[in-house]
Amino acid sequence: MRRALTTITASGILAPVRESWYGGAVEHAVEHFKTYGWSRVSGAFAPRAAAQMRKAVWRALTAAGIKADDPSTWLMERPTSLQALKEDPVFDAVGGERLCAVLDAILGTGTYATPGNWGALFAAFPTSAAWHIPTRGWHLDAHYASALWPTRGVKTHALLDEVSPRGGGTLMISGSHRLVHNWFKAHPLPPGRA
């Protein structure tokens, strides 16, 4: 089983408009985001930057008694000792040129603030339990009582290594933004709560 180390970060970068990194990639990412509520930005940061981020994660895990070369120390499925990592400058690479180009296209250049850091870091270790689609713990990261487009915000999920199916990556329900939006249209919030 592969280790899956996943960074979940909040959006908000101020970056100038950049040329498409290759023909139509930014436009495709925006259209996919509008349709499905998510989009992939391949090569958002270099493999070397991902390796440096993984090293920083393992340093923090080792300090908490979890060793990369000793699976017997992987006792906690989701370690909670990683939040100080969001201040480590090695994670600045998450906000690279490709990601910023897509965020500029989705949010509008200059319409959002640069984050102080690239958010919280979560790691998931393998367990012996069978994996099933979760029936609880789902949540919304957006406000869907208003129009879907233009969007009011974006979350980024930066994967630092390959994540195999059922390997610990953050789950998203493709198109759920439309389902939730339609529910709010049919069930409006009371005045003052929207």
C-alpha cells in the first residue's frame, strides 16, 4: 500500500495574469471547474518541490514518533501534529505559476488576497479496515445559496505524491455544487441567514 500525503489548502492568491502554460489548458480547467465543481492542474509544482514538501512532512511526523521507514509507528490513521507545517516556506511552491493562472481565470485577476500560507496539511496512513465510501463527515466548503458563477471562492488540494484509489486522498463528489445549489433554490434560507 502506498503512503498518501495530501495537503488541503485554502485559496486566495494575488497573481498577475499569465499566459496559458500550454494551448487551452487554463480555459479547459475553468470549463471543467464550472461543470464539475473541481479541476485538476497538472504539474502545478515541480516534482522536486513535492519531494521537499514530503521531506518536511516526514520531519514533522518523525518528531511525533512516526517514522517513514517503520510502518509499525503508523498507528494513527490521520496524525494531528502537522499544522505548524503550514508556516514552512517549502509549501509556497503550491502557489506556482500554473495554479495561479487557473485561479486568476476562475476568480479574476486581482480580486482576491494572497494567503499568508497555503493552508492546513493532512496525512492519511493505511489501515487494515476495509474502505467504503463514507456515510458521514461530508461537508460543504462553499456558500451555495447564491449564484454558482462567478464563484465566491476556491479550495486547492495539493497532492504531494501518487495517491492510489482508496489511498487517502480527499474525496469530492463531482457535480455536487449543482446539486446543493438546486437544493438551496428549492429550500431558501430564512432572511438574514443567506
